[in-house]
Amino acid sequence: MKAIVFDKSGTIVDTCRVALDLSSDELKVGVSSTSIVDNMENGALLILEKSRSDLILSSLDSQDFSSFCKQCGLSLKCVYSSRSDQEVCVDVALDRCVMLPMVKFKQTLNALFDEVGEERTNCGIIYDIANERPHGVISTGGCLFEGVKELFDYLKDEGWDIYIATGDTLSGMRELSKNLDLPCCRIFCFQDEPRKAKSIRTLKEAYDTVVMVGNDSNDLMAFMEADMSILVLQDGLEKRADLFDAVDHVVEKIGDIRHII
């Protein structure tokens, strides 16, 4: 038996991220959220557990993010941090967002809609753990890279069980799993770097071979746990040097994987 695990954003989904730096009020399109966190002394990426852009856009501009989440029954989840050995208290982080107005989220969402439309969007914050304050606001969205469906069909025909490990929510993944004809039990959600590695270890107990396919630094620990690791460069973003050292194979496009396994 053999299994292959795909990271989502930047690996199978051509993801666009829009980030707003709260200190400078500078809006940047096409950024890497993990790179922003990596460049902080002690930072984390926290996303909403439910993708509700409709609620965000209908909120009052002046309402603070903390009271918005409590009012709507929403919470945050840490999906990446600059120190993988550190637990991030999301309740404290949410309380520190009392001075963060919802208009900031609307800015990133509207800029994202201009780029990719309203398909599979999600929002979150870049959090400064050391100073216990929000560093930035981020919104993401995107669509499947060309060739993903064909690759998945090929892998299924070749006897591979396909899984997706993502920091996204289950509600945000339902449409994607349906499009790719994957059951929800094959989707690992809220996967930060250690959880991805744990998912690989768990699958290795049931499969003879487990392959990890990813594109960024939050896949590093999973790469090291897998029987085979593949780095995909299709998102066009700059990669950390240690990623190239950690993997068995590097491919330019997602469809090139069929020539390796």
C-alpha cells in the first residue's frame, strides 16, 4: 500500500495572499505568509477556524476583531510559527486584537477579490508573539494549478491513496475535496508544521510507502518524516535553502511528479 500527501496552498492550489502591515498600513499582494513569519523574531500565522468572508464584509468598519469573533462564534487556529516547538495561546492573541478594526480585513479581502475573485478565501492575522500584538492582517484565495486533476486521476489509477494536509478549515476544503473526488477523511485540516509531520508518521503505520509533496518551509518537518519528499516550485516564490537540502526531488510543475513515482 502507498500514500501520497499534498500540501494545499502553493502546491496544488495557485494561492494569492494579500497582507496588510499594521505598523505601516502597507498592502502587499502575492506575498508568502510563512516568509513574513520567518522574518519575524517570534511570530505566528493564525487563521479563522471558519472561512466567513460574508460576515467580515457585513461587519462595521470600526468593530474590533476580538469582539467580532466572539459575536460570531469564531476562533483562531495557529497553522505556522517561527518556532515550531512553541505553543501559541490563541485566546490571548484574540484578546490582543481588541484594537484591530474590521476595516483592515475588508481592505485585504477586497484586494484579494480584485486578484482572484471570491473562490476559496480565508482570513487571519500575523501575530507578534514576543510583543503580544497583531503584526498584520492576511487574506488568501486561489484556484487549482493546471494539471492537478489529471495528476490525481493518474495517481489513483496507479494505486496511490491521496491525502491533503492543509492549514485551512474543513468547511473551506469541502468544495476542493469534491472537485478532486477525495473523501473528507483524506483531508487533514489545521495542519501546522509539527502536525503535518505527525500525519506522515501516522500514515507510515498503515502504508508501506508515504510520499510528501510541498512547496514551503511549513512542509520541512513532513519532508523529513516521509519515505520520499518532493518540493514543487510552481508558485514562483523564493525558497529557503534548507528546503532543497531536505528533499529527495525538486520539480518545476506539479504534473512532473508522475515521472518520479
